[in-house]
Amino acid sequence: MIVEKDFRISDIDPRVYGSFVEHLGRAIYGGVYEPGHPTADEHGFRGDVMSLVREMNVSVIRYPGGNFVSGYNWEDGVGPKELRPRRLDLAWRTVEPNEVGVNEFAHWTKKVGSELMMAVNLGTRGADAARNLVEYCNHPGGSYYSDLRKQHGYGQPHGIKLWCLGNEMDGPWQIGAKTAYEYGREALEAAKVMKWVDPSIELVACGSSSRAMPTFAEWEATILDLTYEHVEYVSLHTYYGNRDNDTPNFLARTLDMDQFINSVISICDYIKAKKRSSKTLHLSFDEWNVWYHSNEADKQVEPWTVAPPLLEDVYNLEDALLVGSMLISLLRRADRVKIACLAQLVNVIAPIMTQTGGSAWRQPTFYPFMHASTYGRGAALLPIIKSDKYDSKDFTDVPYLDAIAVFNEEQEELTIFAVNRNLEGGLEFSADLRGFKDYSVVEHIVLTHDDVKAVNTADNPNNVVPAANGNAEVVDGKLSALLSKQSWNVIRLARKV
């Protein structure tokens, strides 16, 4: 690997280290919110969960969905709790008690040091409800909805600056699904009035639900043709699984993610050229993760209950390795990917798990995200990598080494994130540091385990944990290390004083 400070991709937007909390399963109730829990604060939010979210350094949190938002009336979740209705949530076939709504969640995001990314319902509702929600959240006072917020006990506006125009509106599973033209028109009208209420907000248009959708590319081109000058971002969603238990093929799936990102960038730039626009549209990869472990268990859950255990994937080491590679993919296109949300945050396909009334613990996927969010601040550097490669069922020329470097000029720190996809043995890693010859290794963190299927549980929460036991060293401006088989590595370097 060649690391050169002038090979600069872009400054990394901190919002690329975001996450997602939906009114789904135990994400809210029993996850972030559990009155009566020994660690709960005066508002009912679990203190142990808040501590873990702060440890992850989550920059932005998308809320309240997800599929849930397409049938959600935001007014149900504000005002006195005893007057709030219980609603059937058709997206996940559960009962929503509305004990937590926009005010409570805005308060919680501030407590954990994150920014709120609010989604509006463009499924069963549209521009009118969207503009009213912006007024409720962001207008200082003197109008119906801003004064209503004050009556509800929140005198100061929440100041939410990032808004999603619906969710996965191309999907037939979505409440109020639309054609590309129908959605594009609805999003355009919502965008106009939302920005008329608060011109400072930024908007995310719904891209395809995945690259596999039959309407992919045509969808993006159509909706952006209508909304291009009114939005700042278009969304991408992707999830990967290992249902056929083919780990080499599973670990190669970030090649698909790279192609997805590059394809959407191309579509955005086509519309830019078509419109002769000087504006460059950026990407919000606001749902990404591993998701497949819980699919069968979810079929057994009784419908129409409050907060049943849904989408509770138990993640293992190979999942953590893929999450690490997915983070590297996002950083590789830091010039265009400005927002990203690991979906989700607590209990639901999440890095943090809880027992109702009991403990909270970190899944293996917690660690790559936490490391990237903590040490991946600064500028992403273009990685010049030479690596042996392998072929898998769906991919050819898969590099065993997946890596990127991040330079924090202010702190005079250089961090290399590296995944060794080799399941059989260690990888002899070397890096020509060139412009960083006066840097030395501060720490080499390694996340690995002999069993690629190893997991953490409430009873054994420290089975898969990182250790600062790597052997990276710098000699004469050359970095060398042995990267353990099936491992995630964080090599931190700093300028010698």
C-alpha cells in the first residue's frame, strides 16, 4: 500500500458515521427507551444504552423510519402521553403506543451527542403534513405549530437540519408506494414547502431500495430530473447476507457496494449535465448493514403486539469484517458519500443489544464502526494497493487486502483501516508512507477470532473483542505488519514529537 498525503480523495463528512432508529421491534421500546430500567433517566431512556451510543460516536441518527414512516402520523407522538393513540403499524404488523415521538427523540439525540435526521411520511401523507412538521420542529414561535410545540413543553425549536423525503417509495412493500414520476412530483412539492418554512434545511430524495430493484437507475434518473434543484442528496440502501454459508463470497460483497455507489454517482452527474447545472448532488447511504440471520425467527412472531423481538440478528466475526469493509467502501468515495446510516442502532439489526430489564452489550459489528467513527476523522487518502486476489461464486479478482488511510492533519495523525479477507492465514502487509516518514505507530488494534462464526451474548459479551496486540512498526519510513487471518485492523500513527 502506498500512502501519500497529496493523494487526497476528500475531507470526510462526520455524518458518514450515522445510524438509524425506527419504530420497529425493540429499537425504541426496550431499546433506547425503558422506564423502570435500573439505568433509566427521568425521561425513561436507558443510561447504559446512551453510554454505548456515545462510545460509538454516532454523528447523525435517522428517525422514525424506515417502512414505519410511510404510515406514520407525527401528531400521534406529541402532546400529553396519556392522550396519545395506540395505532396499528401496518409496516411491521405491530401496535405502536406512541410513548416516544419527535420531541422525546430529539431530546434523546441531543443527550447522546448526535444530530437528528428526520424522515417525513410521503406514503399516506404528503407536502402538507411535511411542512407542518418542519414548522413544529424548527420555527421559533408565533405560529400554530411552533406554539403547539411550546405548549407541549419544548420552548426552543429542535433545529433539525437534515430531512428525508419519505422512505423506499419504489418498493411494493411500502405503504403508499409510487411510480418514479408519482414520487418525484410528491417529493418536489414537499421539498418546496418544507424549504419555504425553513430555507436552511437539507433534503434527501429517495433513491432505489436496492441496486437489485428492476427499476434501479431509471428510478433515480426520473426522480432527480424532477427534484434536482430542490434536494441536496439522494439515498442508497443495501443489505448483505450469507444464507449459503459461503464466507469468501460474503466478504467480497463490498465490490457490489462499490459498483452501486459509482452507478448512482454517474446517474447524478448525468442529470447535472442534462440540466446544465453547476450543482453537484451528493449521496446519503442511509441504510446499510448485514441482515439475514433473523429472517426465519421473524416469521414466528405473533402480530399486533407492542415491541416484539423483530430483526434481532446475532452478529458474528464475519459480519464484523464485512461491516469494516463496507465502512472502507464509504470512505473510498468520501468525495460524494456525505451521509451514511448503519441500520440500525439498538436491538434491530444492531451493534447494541439489550435485555429488557437487564444488561446491554456490544455485538462484534460494534467495533469496526466505533473505530472508524473515532479515528476516521479528517481526509480520506486514495489507497494505492497491490494485493493477491481470489475468485468467489459471484465475484472475480477480490483483493485479500481491503484498506484505506485517513489523515487528520490538525491532530497530525494517520490511521489505516484494513481487512484481511484471507480465512486461511495471515497477510504480510507493508505500506510506503512517503509523506509520513516522521510518523511512528501509536497502536495496532486487531479484531479477530479463531472461529469466524463467533458471537457475543449477554452471558459472554466479550467473546469477540478487539485487542491492541498487533505488531505494526515503522522502520525507515516503511510500515510493516502481519495482519491476522480473518481480521479487522486499525493501525494508528502519529508524528514524532
